[in-house]
Amino acid sequence: MEQTAFCYRTGDYHIVLEEGVRSELLTPEQIYPVPFAPAWCVGLVAVRGELFPVVDMHRVLLNQDRPEQPYLLCLRHESFEPIIVGCDSLPVQTETQKADTNEHIPGLPGWIRRTWSTDKHVYLEADHRRLFSTLLNRQKR
């Protein structure tokens, strides 16, 4: 049985938000650069008076420089403080595939649970909890 989920685009991939991750589309005035920040951190964005890091998803997922990304998503996971990700398109709703379908795409990070494709798109089912943990652990080094 297929279910629906939301996804956001980074490069050629559509990253599917897992159940329990809340998202909010942001239209910030400015991303504030942070000196000596980790490579994944573009800077900080103010959201209702609080500053949150902006993750360069092109760097994290594709190991490429970030193009100008018109959209920012605030992702809220119950185990972490909110984090902002840059994305290439507005989030869209999609139907998820059966759990037994999984295509192999070499070079993807460990926080990608599984992948599948349709005629138009390649979908990556993300484990955002693992992504956030990985980023925080890299930051502490």
C-alpha cells in the first residue's frame, strides 16, 4: 500500500521527509555567515528571534558547492533543536514506494535509508535524525 509524504529537491534528488519531522517554509531576509563554521553550515538564520544553522544540502549530499537556493525549510525533529536546510524547490507531496523497493545509487551517505525512482524523479528516503546526529558529531571534532 502506498502512502504519501512530503519531499524537497536538492540537485537531481527529491529528499523525502520521514514521519514525525515537521517542516516550515521560511523566507528569511538574510543568512548570517559564521566564521570558522563547519563546511556544511552556510550560516545562521533568525526565526522568530532565535538563530538556527543553515545546512548546505548540496555539500552534505552531493559534495558540491551550493548554488543560490531560493527556499529554506525549517525542519523540526523531536530529538533535536530545529535546523534549516536549503532546498531547490518548494516541498511537494509524493507517494512513497513499497519498503521492498530499493535502487542502489553509489556514493550516497549513510543517512539515506532507501531510494527509488519514477519516470520523472529520483527519491531518497532520509533519516533526518541520523543526518542531524552526523552533523553535530562532525561539528564537535
